[in-house]
Amino acid sequence: MINLKDSTGRTVVIKVSTLQDRPKGSTDLGVVYATVEGFNDHSFDECLAVLLHKAHGLGATALVGMQLVQSQHQDHQRTSLIATAVRSEESKENLDIC
């Protein structure tokens, strides 16, 4: 388990697991995407906070198959995350990354 603060300062508990551990009875809400400027130690944390905020706004209780892309094209450095947002009745309080 990982404890993070979202953009509102609220603590979000994240469970990191494999795709096979997807919540039972979950409903796909669609793909969520976040991107931030930069390619440094803090860009992943900043991008994850944006992704969590978007997923929470959709009512997601889990993120499945999260992928990280960090690109360095000339002067345009970016960190991006993409994942499938799902809602499960089993996980109402925490946002899990599966």
C-alpha cells in the first residue's frame, strides 16, 4: 500500500498489484490520461496526482494497467500516465492501482 495526497490534500491509499488482481464485479469507466511538463524526480509524483484527481472525478475506485511514458524530444520534456479507470463496489474508500 502507498499513501499519497491528491490535489486537494486528501490522503489516497493506493494498492499496487497485477492485472490479474482486478477488482471483482468492476465496471470500466474509460481511459484516464495525465501529462505534465518535465522529466525529473518530481514529475512522476505530479503526474500521478493529476491522474488520481481525474480518476476520482469519474468515480473510479481502481486504475488498471497504468503505463508511464517519459519523453525527451529536444526542448519538450514530458511525463505522461495512462490507465483504465474502473469502479468496484468492493473498494469504495480507496483508489487502487491494479
